[in-house]
Amino acid sequence: MSYINWYNKGIGYFKKEKYDLAISSLRKSVNINPKFKNSWFALGNAYGQKGIYVKEIEAYMHALDLDPTYSEAWCSLGIAYKEKKEFNKAQESLEKSLQFDPMNTNTIYTIANICAEKGDYDHAINLYKEVLEIDPNDKDVWFNLGITYRKKGLYDKTIEALQKSLQLESNDITTALMLENAFILKNEYDNALNEFNKILESNQKYNSIWNGIKYQNNNKVIIEKIIEFYKKILEVESYNFEIWHKLGVCYRLNTKYEEAIKALKRAIELNSEDSDIWYNLGIAYGQKEAFSEAVNPIERALQLNPKNIDIWNNLGNVYGYIGEHDKEIDAYEHALMINTKNKISWLNLLMVYMRKGNESKVSEILDAINRFNIL
């Protein structure tokens, strides 16, 4: 058969999700005609479906050697690097794709997701907004925008973005649960319960597992009922790390720190790459006054999200409680490297140096506070 016949055969297998046969056919196509870029591109896609990222990348590179302006290949190459967590190479490849196809929202969206994973939340937010200017009806972009706002602690904007996502797909349970969680983080428990009601009205499965749970208009009682709701979900979806995470946060809010730690550890067993879970585990240890045990989870959260000022400040607090004041100072200074006008970081530093009796440092910090007009 000719290279075109093998190519078409490979595409047919790919559409039927028979990826091994697709790879075999496409390999024969490129062996016959190594200068046909479409076969290399399709071969890369097939390898990607199998999770064979090294060969996927090699195939895309062959396609790009033949046509350096091949925007789809640059985009797919970037996504392959993203899967390998080589974020800088991924971003470079995707930005190259945009040079040849600047209005491709999928490429912009993928770059935004990479920025979010790298902890570059401001850049991610700007890119999500850029996508929404082109296509304001993409629910996934609104969802990820909301999640990124949540990671920055901007809960009003989180709620606004998630509500936009729900307007586009009202029965999306994940978005609804994220929205009620944002209301909990804002201490708006009545609004959180309203979201529960919407979930139950739109989804019979969750309505059935709610199973008649009642609640009263009291914050701790409300959180206790939300805990019961999450436990019911976990009877059906024990693999759902987000629900384990939310359960842990609710236990923590209700000062049930042992239960919080157990739930958060379970969430980490299911997904060890989420900085929020590690952070909440560290906070739970801290609130339990197990400060030495809080250090490792918070440091792990920073490895995953090194630009989060709140995490740096809380790491400093924990170091302070265990008497490691040099590390405490270093943590607050790291926070100020990210945002020189962060009020909490300056005040934390001020308290450390006041305790140490270092008058010159106290004077420097007070000057900085006045200069930045922080108080």
C-alpha cells in the first residue's frame, strides 16, 4: 500500500480508539514517505493517547522539521510537554503555536492552565479573560477562572466566575460543589445551603444520598450537616479527592482537627499534586497546635504553589511557634518578594524583630510600612 493508504488506515484506527493499530499503520506511512507531515502529526496523537510522551514528542518534532509553521503540531507538542510537567517547554511550544494561529482559544486556554499549575495566577487569569473575550460561553474557562481566583483567596470573584459557569451548564455537580465551598470559605453558610438545594433539585443521585438530612440556621450546625452530606457522597464516590478535601476543611472549620487531618490525608492519597490540600493539612496541624507536624505539609504546598503569599506567611507563623526564627523571617521575606506591599508579611516581620529587640530592623520596617502606606 502507499503511504496515503497507510495514513488513512491509521486515521481510521485512531477514530475507533484502536491506538496500537493506528501507531503500526502510521509508522508504515512515515517509513514509506518520511516527508509527509500529517502522518507524523497523527502518529504523535496516537502515541499521546497511549501516554507514550517521549515518542509523541519525537513525532511532533518530525512534523515541525517539515513545517515550522505547523500551529497544530506546536500546540500538541506543548500539551505533551504539559503532561510530562515540563511546563516551561510546554509554554514555549504553545506560544509558538499562537504566532501562527493567534486566535486559537484552545491554545490560549492551555497556556492559562499551565500558568495556573506553575502558580503564576495573575497571568493565568489574564489569559482566561482573553479566551472569554473571544468565546464568553465556554463553561470550562469560567470554571478554571473561578478556581484560580479561589487559589488567590479572591472569593467574591471565585463565586462570580463559578456562577457564570453554572449558568452555561446548570447541572454540573463539580462546579456547584466548588461554588458552595467558596460560600463556606466566605462564611456565607446560608448561600452555601442554597447551592446544596440547587444541587439536590437538579440531580436525583445526590438528592437520594442526601437522604432526608435536615439543618438549622446556626453556623456550626450547618457545617455539621454539610459534613454529613459529604460523608453520604463518599459512600458512593470514595475515590473523589475533592470531596475528601472539602470534608477535611469542614471538619477543620468545626474544630474537629483529628477528623480533618484524616480526611485531608485521604485526599492526598488520591491526589498528591494539589497545593490546597497540603496547605489545609498544615493549617489543621497548626490549629491542633502540632506545629512541628505542620511544617512538612505547608512546605509541600509551597513546592506546588511557590507564589502563594498566604502559604509563605503561615509557614513563617509555624516556624515562629517552634522557635526557628531565622526560617520564620525568611518565609515572611519570601512573601514580600512576591508582593512588597503585603500588610500581613510586614506586620509579621515587625513582630519578630520586636520580640528579638532589634531596634534598627524595627525602625526599617516601620519606615517601609509608612513608605508603602500599608496601615
